[in-house]
Amino acid sequence: MTLRLRDATLSDISTITAIYRDSVLNGTASYELVAPDEAEMRARFEAITAKGYPYIAAEDEDGSLLGYAYASAFRTRPAYRWLVEDSIYLAPEARGRGIGKALLAELITRTTALGFRQMVAVIGGASPASAGLHAALAFRMVGTMQGTGYKHGTWLDTIFMQRELGAGTSTDPDLDTYPGTLFAG
């Protein structure tokens, strides 16, 4: 299978919405209980990309969208601006085929190039597959919060994994460049 990674576009929103809907209704990666519609997913996409965060699509040789990933603010207070949270969602038929790893690797490359210093994974349902994916790309376990969500008739834990990007905390960031200017005025 040939996989192509590219910037996601507004024309992908219908498929992105369908992929996310499946995750909301059938999985624990998202703690949403009701799947958002296309208008809401478009608004979320525009809010993320307007801030300059990467939003990536993975498609096969036929151009079918198999999954997507994006980075976004972990928190919106200015001191957090060097930290991004990753999100990855795959179509059911794309799972277990290395597509999530390709998306996450590309997201790491892009956020590092932008100047971010840390990436965090907030893994709902303490998914072993997601934890394994992140561990394979040098994320380390930094904590577990127990019983943080109730979905599909069961209490769910949330795990946090983290990875340094670029120089990490070994040098001070440049406040005059992105993402130093991300929450400026």
C-alpha cells in the first residue's frame, strides 16, 4: 500500500467527521458521547489551523482518506505555548497498518520544525494500542488518572505520555518567534 501524507483541507471535513464519529460512538479515544456534525468539525479544524498548528491527512493510492492527525494547544495559557497535544484518528479499516505511526512521526517532525519543545499524548481509555504507538516514537509515560470518564458502561482511565521536541528544555525558547508569539496580543 502506498501512503501519502498531506495537509488536511476543508474538502476532507466530511470524511474526517465520519472517522471521528466512529471513534466517538465505538471507541474511548474521545470522551465525547455525541458525535459532532460537519459544521462543528469544520469550526474545530479552522480554529486549529488558524493558529498555525499542523493538521495532516493520510490517504491511500486511490486518494481515500484513511486517517488524520493534528497538534493543538494542550492548554491556552501563554506559558504552555511550547507544548502541543497530539490527536490521531484512523478509519476502522486503517488500524493496525502503521498509518497512525506515520501520522504521528510526521506530526513530530512538523511541530519540531515550528519550534515547539514538548508534545503530550492524552490517551483516553488508557488504550494499549495508542500507548504502544506513542512509546514506539519515544514518548514516555508520565501519569495515569483513574476513573476520569464514564463511557460504554464502564469507568475509563486516562494516561499521559510526553516527548521532548527539538532542544526540549535544554535552552530557553525564542519569545520573538512562533510559538513564542502564539498568544501575543
